[in-house]
Amino acid sequence: MSVKESVAMGQLLALLEARYAMRVLWALRDGHAQTFRLLQDSVGGITPNTLNTRIKELREAGLLSHGSDGYFLTLTGVDLLKRFNELPGFAARWSTNQAKAAK
């Protein structure tokens, strides 16, 4: 990995590590726009202030946009989430292995 790629990866991870950032993106994964209130309910447990902050950051990063129907993923945001498609299967396998290791 080049230095430029390492820097880019660090920037992306810093953005995604922010509290609730991945949950906001994940809540929009089905492609349907959501109003602020619906997005807040979809994420669960997020305060309006924190949601506003995450929306601002994700919009500035080009992953999220806002239209007449509410917030939605940009093409870049959709592309990012496509790369996470294998995550649910991985999480299930990982969880099973963790449970076995705890015995």
C-alpha cells in the first residue's frame, strides 16, 4: 500500500469510526430516502445534535446527500456500502467462533 493509499484509508476510517456514522449509512442502504426524523428512528439512540453532525460530515465526504424526499446515499456512498456486503456473513461467522471460544 502506498503512502497516498494509507493516508486515504486513514481518512476514511476516521470518518467511519465517528459515533453512529456507519449506522447512518447502513440505515440508508436500501436506497430509499429518509427524513431527519425517520433516519433518527432508523439509527436508534442517536441525539438530534449527533445526527446533524454525522449528516454534515457524511455530506462533506460525498457519501450522503439531501433531496426533496430526505437524505439518501450518493453513488459514492452506495459504492462504499457495496464493499461491505460480505460483512453480515462475516459477522455471523465471527460471532459463532467467539461463542465457541468462550466455552
